[in-house]
Amino acid sequence: MPWISIRLAMEPGGAESIKQAVAARLGISIVSRVTIQIEPETQRLVLLPIADLTIRRSLTCVRHIDRPVSRALEAWLRMTSDDNETSPLSSGSQAPSP
């Protein structure tokens, strides 16, 4: 989107401090929908719809080498992998970007 210019001014540590900074009109932020699920009801913050925006982030799986991987974790990693077929744990401990 060529009309958007983003300038990073600060990096608050947690979701609540981010919400407080935005509520104080210090800027805008991109956070997960779950993080602000009650704010639209209280009108403290509002959701701004942005068309054609895809945000991807990398996930890293860190686990103890001597502990077995649960079936639930194996299924989640398979579900979030790009190819949805191979387990990221079979080739190492790093999960691919969802």
C-alpha cells in the first residue's frame, strides 16, 4: 500500500500498554483481534478495516529434546505449516511461518 508510511516511534512491552498508548492518542497499532475483543463495546478503541492487508509472522518451536511431542502439538504444527503435510518437528525444531 503505497499511501501508508509507517514510522516506528516506540515498542511498548505488552498488549495492555499498547492499548493504553493508542487510547491516549499516541498513535495506532496492529494487534490481534483477540487482544481488543471488548474494546469496541466500551468504545475505548475502534477497529479500522484495511482491505488487501496480509500480515504473516514467524513462529519458532522450542522444546526440551528429551520430552516427547504431544499429538496435539504435532497436529497444531502441521496445521500451521505452509504445506500442511509434513511435520516441522521431523526436520528440526523450528516451525515454519503460518
